[in-house]
Amino acid sequence: MTISTVNLPTTHQIVRETLNEALAVSNLTSDPNTIVCTQAIDFTPPLDSSKLYIVSGPIDFTGTGITIEVPAGGLSMAGSSFDLSGLICTDDNYTLFTSPAGGSGNLTKRDIACTTSGVNSKVYALDYFNSLSAFEIARISWDNCTSLGYLDGFRQGVETGTRRLGGTPELELRGAWAGGYFINTSIVRFITDGAYTLFKAGAGFVMQSRFRTDTNADLNATVSLFDFSASNFPNINTVQLLGTLITRNGVFDASDSTLTPNIGHTELPCMWKGNTGIRNTNVGGRVRIITEAATSLTQNAWSTINGTFSLSAAAHFDSPASGELRHLGPNPIDFNLYVQVIFSGNSGNDVEVRVQRWNDSASTWISFTPFYPERISVGGGGNNTAKFVNTSGILLEKNDKVRIQVRNISASNPVTMLEQSSIFTTEK
């Protein structure tokens, strides 16, 4: 049975949806594959992995000593909503969800609030049973929790529509994760200040796939978003902040490096896009001359440029040799290439500049059409100079790199690239 939408005005849609949710829960409670729980004793181990446990109303575990042990076969739980269904304990040194010897299977739950507010208490202390174990939750609210505890070695985690309200809701990820952790729509508000992080890298933590979040979080003065480091993510573009909104005490400050103290937006695992209050990853880089030096030339012969180059504004790029820009990632591969260089030399000499791309898969340099020749002539300040400015598109796959070369087509006279000349790339 559902509530019909016929002739219902728009202003009544929320009421209709609430009634439909209530009817859905009512249907579940009459299903022989469900167990309706109204008190802590209903969760006395062992629990049945073939049943759906319905959390009916707020259930207080305080003083019972009962924990919800997630069996090797997994556990499924559902409530009416996180405003109506809850799991609560105010005991010290208490853990709400635990694993038996040998670990837990899947934990799936939805529409439930969790509160563990005692000293040294936490929501989870879960170890994986096998490489297929998953942690998947929807519309869960963690209210005034001392800690969210830890998840160890699960294949993957998924949060949809979660809340962290009050307390110190740190979640520790431990062990080797074959998959990732995906957060879709999450809010953090009113939490207690302190030396902790929302997501902590625990013992042996390595994640092969992505950690992705669009969290809307208001943090206090010293709380960080996560304490991950690049070593926790061996694959490129797998730390994904996409559309996050981060403030400290209501104030945006994207320059605040303490939001992610052990990893930055330019590092190879990071792909941070569309964020407010935290940095974004703009893949590209620049090399520029900081110390000038003459480049000896033989007429019509191409030569790489002497001088000392400096790398700057680099994200997923490095400079393996003087004047070179190398792309380190597999994605993106389409870039804009900008060349802005000035040479000094003998007045009246014509010089050319060309771009070369190192094709790493073929182990060869590919030369592009030279820029139109420029004649060295007297410029501002009495210097004899020739200037080249060019913008073009270029494809750079993993470990491909670019450089520029110069030749004198008039004579075997040297030229010098002047300070602040540069080449740089930006993703399209």
C-alpha cells in the first residue's frame, strides 16, 4: 500500500512521503524475516545474519553490558528515522558495535541515531571477516559520541546522508582496504574542540581505491578533516574532496593547511575539485629561468637551453631535468601549454623556438612545428632581445614531459634566455 499522489498539492508532499515511510516500516515489522527490537536485550549475541533487525524507538544500553556483535555472516539493521530510532549508551569504556573472534561480515544499517557519550566509549570496534566485508550505512546520525571508534580492513565503506553532531566523532580506519570509502552528503556541526581528526589513519592503513567526500563541516579551532598521508593511498587521484564546504567556527580559510595536516592538494593521490574553504587541485606546473646562462649554438642546429630553472605551482608535475615539465598522473591528459620566453643575443640574428614532447610509451622526443622566427633587435632598456609568446593544446600521458629548444638560423652565435622566462601547463 502507498499513499496516492493524485490531486495532492505540492505543500502536502512531505506529509505524503512521511506516511509512505511509516507504512514501509509497518510492512517490515510484519515480515517474518525481521526482528523488532525495543530493548537492549533484543541484541544479545548471537545475532541472526538472515534477519533484518528493526530498531523501534530509542533503545538505551546503559548499564546492560550488552554490545551489538556483528557476526561473520553480517548484520542488517533499520529504523524509522534517526529522529525516532536510536541506540544510546552513556557508560564509560563502552563499545556499541563489536566483532567476534575471526571478525565481522557486512554491517548495513539505515535511519538510526547512535550515541556513545561515556568516557573512553566508542561506536565501532569492527574487524573484517574476509575480503568481502563492507560497511554501508544510510541516514545515520552520530550524536554527542565520544568517538566513532575504528573499522579494520573492510573491503569498502559507504556513507549516505550522515550527520556528526556534537561530541568528538573521530573515525579510525585501520589495515588494508581493497576498495574505498565513499561519503555522499554528510554534515558536521557543533562538535567539541580538541586534538583529533574526523578521519584518522590507524595502524597499517592503506586504501587501494578512493576516499571520497563532499562533507559540509564546521570545525573548531584545532580539529582537522583527516590526517591521511600520501603513503596511505598508493594509487593516483584516490583522495577525492569533491564539492566539500569547510569552515572553522563559521569562517572560510582555504589557506589553512591544518585542515589536512599530513597531505596537500598538489600531492599525487589528491584530486580536490569544486571545494569551498579548502584548496583545489589544479593539475599543471611551471618551470622558469632564475639564473641566466648563454647557450652556445651552431647555425640551424637545435639545442636545449642553458641556465638554472625553478619548478613552481606544480600539481602532479615535476621537473626531472633542467627546463623539463613531466606529467606524473594518468588523468587528466589534455593540457594548455603556455610559452613566454625572451632571448638576448646578437642584434639582427633570427632565432626560432620549438616545443618537444617526450612520448614515454615510445621512449622518444616528438618535435612540434617551430614558432615563427623572431629577429633579435634593440628593445626596452637597450637590450637586444627576441620575444616568443604562444598558447597551444597538448596531450600528456603518464610520464610524458615537455621542453623547449632554440636555434639560430642566421649564424653560430649564442643566445641567453632571460630571467623570468617560463613554460607552464594547466589542465583544460
